[in-house]
Amino acid sequence: MLMNLVAFALLFNGCTANKVADALIQNSCKEVPKFTGMVSRWPHFENDCIASLKENPQSQKARNIDDLIMVGANNAISNLTNVKRIVEKIIKERKYKSSLSKKSLEDCLKLYSKSSHSLISGLNYIKKGNLDDANHEYTDAAKAPIFCELKFNGDNQQISPVKKENNLLLTMIQIPELLILKELWH
Ligand SMILES: *[C@@H]1O[C@H](CO)[C@@H](O)[C@H](O)[C@H]1NC(C)=O
């Protein structure tokens, strides 16, 4: 009987904890500031935001928006690392369409490296509670997926092999960025 009670208490606690975290994630993703125009350009933002935060088990321990910002910041770093690896693989396996395309991919790698520094620096600012400076780092970090795509679609009119990845990466960087703005403006 006692064991059952303990088990029940543990289970119940776990469930309410998840509900708290889930509600926090949903409200935070829904109520990010709209004035930046970032959300209107990305109609799936709210759903992508909720899905990506929930995907990280750390989010279930989140009790406030600062905890979620941290989860989003870590997600952005791992997403960028994955996209970078995909591009490195395309170059290594010579899966690019032309030498021009190869050159663009190499430029993208340089952009990703810069972005990676910004994301790590952003995370450190978050840890120190300096959201203003963190915000600037995320604005900088978001340039990599944008300019990488422009390398292909600009004068060259090439087709980017990582268009989908860059779009998702941009969202993954904008999630902590918008959550930070929400904190700064509330
Ligand atoms: C980046 O994150 C998004 C959202 O979680 C995911 O769908 C996508 O597969 C990730 N991309 C990489 C390359 O990890």
C-alpha cells in the first residue's frame, strides 16, 4: 500500500511537472514579440518552436523562460553543428553540382564557423544573465544561414543543396533570439 502511494506520488509529480513545462513552452512560443517581423516570415514558427523545445529532454525541467532560453540556445548550437557536418560531407564526397557551388559551400562553412562563435558567446552571456549582449550574438549568428543561401541565389543562380537545412537553422537561432526579446520587453 505504502509502495503504491509512493509510486503514485512520484508518477503524479512527474505528470504535473511535465504539464507545467509543456504549458510554459506553449505560452512562450506563442507569445514571442511580433514586431521584429521574424514570425510573420515563418508561418510555422510557433509549431517549430514548441516541437524543437520539447524534443530536448532538458525542457521538461524548465520552470521559467530563462530555462527555456538555455534549451533553445543549446539546440541552436547542436543544429548548427549538424548543418556544418552535412556541408562538410557534401564537399568531401564531391556531391556538389559545380565548382562554383563548391566555392559557395566553402564560403558557407566560414559563415557557420563565425555563427558558431556567436552562438557559444551568446550562451555564455545568457549564463551570466546578460541578455542584451546575448541578443546581439543571436542577431549575428542568424546571418550565416541567410548569407549562405544568398551565395547560391544571388548573381550565381545556383541551387543550394542545404536550403531546407538553412531555413530550419535560421528558425533554431531565432527561437532563443525571440525568447530573449520576450524577456527584454516584457
Ligand atoms: C535542426 O532542427 C530542426 C528542428 O528540430 C530539425 O527538424 C532539423 O532536422 C535539425 N537539422 C539538423 C541538421 O540537425
